[in-house]
Amino acid sequence: MTDTPGGEPQAPEPEPGSRLPATRPPAEVAPVERFTSPPQIRSVELTPERAAQVIRQSSNARWVGFLAVVVVILFVAIYWFYELGAPLGLTEPRLEAEISAQQTTMVERGYNVYQANCARCHGANGEGGIGPILNSQEKLFNHLNENYIRNVLTVGGRYACGDPKSLMPIWADSGLPPGPLNYRQIDELVAFLMATNDQTYIVRDEHLLDPKVDPITGEVETFTGWRDPNYEPAPGATPYPACWKDSFGSAAGESAAPAASIDPNADVVLVGAQNIAFDPTALTAPAGAAFTLSFDNRDPGIPHDVQIKDGTGAVVFKTDVFAGLEKREYPVPALPAGAYPFSCTVHPNMTGTLTAE
Ligand code: HEC
Ligand SMILES: [Cu+2]
């Protein structure tokens, strides 16, 4: 349908003195036919009902928009706190929680690796045995750091003191020759050895990782790390020596006390060390008279010593630390009558009592 547009609406005569609206010159009627829209079917005017409806609808639409914005804002805010932690430390940031969860898993796996491979020499709690003590705070403070542990496990026990006959084999499968533990197990061991004692971990089944339940008490078995995070060495203390044997004052294998001072007429008290234990554990010595302590280390390659203390815990006598198989004799000064506990500094679990009477 074609239509010719009507003439331009005539602008009202400008009032005298006013320039607006500006009059436009009458436009030329286009000489060609043009397509135009059909006449309007609907009235442009709104019925009052329709107008009310439009208002209602637009208010609804604004509500929807408002709620949508509120939802987005709440989502952003909640997700923010979920991810970064609620203020005042109410919740832990998600990433940190994840890191500590992974750390916990590592320590719990490391515990199993340790118990299966290391406990027989270093003790179930690192108290030492064939191998040196691992759970002492001064050692854990810096000596047993991640690098050191990795190196010892990759190079073997000779890394510690350069002893080529060290009893500790290579553990890491990256060592030469390769040991039995893969890099994950080494990581887990590192995590376990460095775990702090302010956190309780769960003993888990090696394969299923289910918590182990004590069959008698019905409680889940737990353990804690060894390291005290608040430990600080005494001010001015010498740092822990690179070779653990040096921490006993005299290194294993050093020359014995001068044999010349041994009085051939003095009583001889015999004590042996075998399987990380003294034999016998009860000794008798004459009170008030110097005597000779004959110390027989029958543990091949394992260093021991005898450290005699009085009732107050002060050390009254100490032999060298030396590895078996070897027997050395020491002159011990006279002791007043009483009971004297003695122990091995390398293996604090090795104890006995000397009675002077
Ligand atoms: C056969 C006994 C034995 C076993 C098993 C053993 N170790 Fe050892 N370990 C030793 C001995 C012995 C030394 C001392 C090394 C030396 O100086 O010759 C040592 C030293 C260490 C040291 C260095 C200690 C220090 O004070 O410098 C670490 C760490 C260590 N072992 C960790 C482990 C771990 C972890 C395992 C388990 C994978 C393990 N050991 C298994 C015997 C053992
Ligand atoms: Cu010992």
C-alpha cells in the first residue's frame, strides 16, 4: 500500500518577538511513491486499566531486578568470605584449609612409612636405638631440616658423619644404589619428622587410610609430631653439630681416657652394652673408693657410652662414646654411698643403676 506523505505540519506562527520554534520552510513533497505503515489499528492512548497494569508490571520488573542484584551481591560477598576467610578468623581461608588438610595427610602417611621402615632402628617415637635419637628438640630445631633429611635418606647414613660403614642404608629410590622409598614417601617422611607436637594426627590404615581404632578402648588411635614449635635453644648455646656423634662431647672412635691412670689394684666393675641395652643394668661398686669401670660395647657399629649421675641429676662420671665391638676401661673417682642412675647419652632409653655401698 502506498501513500503519499502529507505536507509538513505547519509550524505555528511565531509570536512576535520570539524566535522559537523556528519555522521551517515548507518541504517539497517527494515526487516518488513511498511505502508507509498502515494506519494504526490500536489507539495510542492507554485505557486506565492498561495504564495501571503497566505501572504494576514495571514495579514488578524493578523488584525482580533489585532481587537479582541482591542475589549477586550476596553471592559475591559470601563467596568472598568462603574463599578468603570470614573476618575475625571465624573461618579459615579455603586455600589455607586445603593446604593444612594436605599437610595433615602427608604427616599421617609419613607416620606409617616411618613405623614400617625406620622405627626398628630409631624407635617408634624417635627415641633412638640402633640409629641415633631423632626426637630431641635441639636436633629437631635446625639439624633435622628438610634438606638434611632428604640428603640422609638419599645418600644413606654416611651422609651424617661420613662413616662409610654406617648402619643406615640408602632409602630414596633416587639414591645410588636406589633405595626402596619413592619420592612421595620421602616427602611424607620429611613432613612427619618435621611435624609439630601441638597438633594431633590420626593413625590410619596404610592402604585404606581409615582411622585405626584401638580394639580395647574403641578409640581412634592418634599421635602427635615431635617438634615443639616454641622451642628455642638456650641463648649462646652452640649450634647442633653437623655430625650427631659430636654432640656427645667426644666423638665415637676417639681415643680413650689415658689408660695409665688406671689403678691395677682398684675394684673392677663390668658393664656391657648389647642390643641397645646395658647388661647388667644393676651394678655394685665400693663406696668411698676409686674403682675401674670396664665398659664392653658388644653392639657392632653402634656407639654407646656410660654416663653416671648422682641423685640430683648431676653427671659424676662419663665415658667416651665409642662404637662396638670394643672394650675400654676407665678410672672412676670415689663415690659416696648411694644409688647412681646411669644411662647412655646416645640412647637415653638405655638406663641402669649403680649402687655404691
Ligand atoms: C638399620 C637401622 C636404621 C634404619 C632402619 C633407619 N636408620 Fe636412620 N640412621 C641409622 C644410623 C645408624 C644412623 C647414624 C648414621 C651414621 O652416622 O652413621 C642414622 C641416621 C639417621 C638420620 C640422621 C640423624 C642425625 O642426627 O643426623 C636420620 C634423619 C635418619 N637416620 C632417618 C631415618 C629414617 C627416616 C628412616 C626410615 C626410612 C631410617 N632412618 C631408618 C640407622 C637406621
Ligand atoms: Cu647407647
